[in-house]
Amino acid sequence: MKTNRNFKNLKENYLFAEVSKRVQAYNNEFPNSDVISLGIGDVTIPLSVKAVEACKNAAIEMSTRAGFHGYGPYDGYPFLKNAIVDYYKSRGITIDADEVFVTDGAKNGIGNFLDLFDTDNTVMIPDPVYPAYVDANVLSGHKIVYVDATKENGFLAMPPKRVKADIIYICSPNNPTGAAYNAEQLKQWVDYALENQAVILYDAAYEAYIESKGIVRSIFEITGARDCAVEFCSFSKMAGFTGVRCGWTVIPMCSPLNRMWLHRQAIKFNGTSFIVQRMAESMLRGGYEDTRKMVAEYKSNAKIITKKFDSLGIQYTGGVNAPYIWFDCGIDSWQFFDYLLKKARIVCTPGSGFGKNGDGWVRLTSFNSRERTEEAVTRFEAFWKDFIEVRDKLFEPVR
Ligand code: PLP
């Protein structure tokens, strides 16, 4: 037996493990110290009553002979696929139900999609970004080239002039930076992909957080995208489904990837459960208002953070069209993490864990409760004033 040789090329993914280890060590040393996490990458608001009702009804239906469902379609039940088509339609985007594939989450969709590509492909990944793209491609043995997302380009990497890629990842709104592309910027990516005969794997897991005019919610808003893009979406951050598990992928019919993905799913996937699909449907139909409320609650937490950052003159991206706030701490991200934990009892996520361009930057999330976010911000203000005083004496600048 020979194991996948690429496994040894994976970097020890120590970011979240290391965060927990350091927080645990702090808690052991200072029990009852009331640490607040603004590092949470998971939702915390409970499920909508409408989703729970849909769950109950679907379970009851399954308990009857007439309503029992065994294996479902590999690509999802028509009731959910049609609800997704209508969700796009409400935003003026036309897609066909045959272009929608229901998945058990965007992460699985994005990772498994690599089954469709030959090893002999160059993959372009922005830095910093959601770490799963890099790891999935290392496992697949693809050559990876990075495009820089930095303060200078507003953490929105743009197509490089002389580098060619076959597969391009775009995450907008971005995890971890919260930055999001406008139509003109995405058009440049679409043109680049068409020129290079590349495919864009567009991760829109946070599209429901977009509120700014001109920011794109779906790559299919862009002319030409149907000829070069695939879109991954999720109910996780939109409807609190991180533990329920449901997402979808849109693959235009004109792409050979559409039929290939159906075939791949038929081989390796037996569908998302009927009950979960009914829950997801309820969120796009009668329960849509509940998803808006959830998202609005997280975004009001983000606003609490960004308002304080504005008053403190801290440079940041995100917080407007995303649940993430990404700010410049000016020193080694891990040193900042330790200092913030020690002085303010706040947990953040060090930016260097998302790529080399993340060093000197820090990610905060808006997924804690309003009360805890407010308390954290009060602590942070006192912390920051002190930190600015001592930063140059105690720490080396990172840039
Ligand atoms: N894509 C991005 C950019 C994410 O940040 C996450 C989760 O944090 C996911 C995908 C995973 O989504 P899902 O829960 O649908 O697998």
C-alpha cells in the first residue's frame, strides 16, 4: 500500500490548534479570567424556528409510508434546487435548475471539486485566504502560485500580468480580510480566466453579508462568467447551518464540468439528507427574513468593532460586507495575539495563519454575542491606547 505522497507536503495546520492551545494555557494559569473570543469562526445564533419547523415536518413526513424518502438525487431535490434558482432570480440572475448542485457544505464542494482536474494544473490562490484551498490543492498535487492581497490593493488580489494559471480561487467577501470585489474588479478576473482558458472557483460563502452598492454577490453577475466560473455557496453563515450542513454549487451547463460533477457526485456522494434540504428550502422561502435578521445581528456586532476602530484610528478592512474585521497591528501577529490575550483577555486570530501577507495583521470576527462584543470593545480600547504607547519599545515592527 502506498499512501498519498502529497500528504507529507501539507503544512501542519496549526493555526486554530495553536490558538486553542495558547488560550487553554492562559486559562490554566488564570482560571476564571473571563476571556472573550473574537476569534470565533463559527456561528452562535441558534437556528431559526422556521428551519426547526421544516425539520420536524420533514421528519414526520419520513415516518409515513407515503412520505418516506430513501436515497435522494445526487444533485439535490428539485424543491431546493428551484428555491435556489429563485434566490438568484430575485437578484436578477438567471440560472437553470440543472446548473445547481446541492452539497453538504461549501468546504466539501470546493475540496471535492478537485477530483475533476488533472494533476498537471497550475492553481492560483490569493494570499492571505481561507486555508482550505491551499491544503486541498497540496493534497491533489497541484502546483500553486500565489497572488498578493496587501494593504496596497485593499486586500483584493488582481490578475497578474505575466503569470498563467489554470484554476483560480476567488473568495469574496473574503475570509479573513472581509474585503469584497466590485464588478469592475471581478470583470478583470473573468477576462483573465477567459484569456488563459482557466476556471474560476468562486467562493461566495459570505454573499449574504454584502450590503454595499456595487459589490458583487454572484460571479454570474459578470459578463463572460458563465464561460469560465463555478460558484460555491453555503447556508452555514447565512442561516446558521454550520452544524446542519448544506450548501450548493452552480456550474453552467455550457461547461463540461457540469456533467463531470454530476458523474463524480454519483460515484462518491449519496446526496444531502432530505430533512436538511427541507430546512434549507425553508430558509430561502418563508424563512428568508430570519436569515436577514441573523446576518444583521452579526453585522451590528461588526459595526460596534469598526466604529471603535474608526475612533482609535486603526487601519482595517472588512466589517461592512463580511463578518470579519482585519486590522493592522504592525507587529508579529502571534506576538500581538499573546499580548492581547494577556492584557485584555481577548482572543483574536493571527493573520499570519492565513498566508505570508497576513503577518502584522489580525482577524476579528463578529460571531460572539452583542453583549460580549461590547465588553470586548471596551477592553480593547483601553488595551490599544496602552499598546500604541509601548509598541515601539517592546516589539519589532513587522514591516
Ligand atoms: N468558504 C469560506 C471562505 C469559509 O470561510 C468557510 C467556513 O468558514 C467555508 C467555505 C465553509 O463553508 P461550509 O460550512 O458550507 O462548509
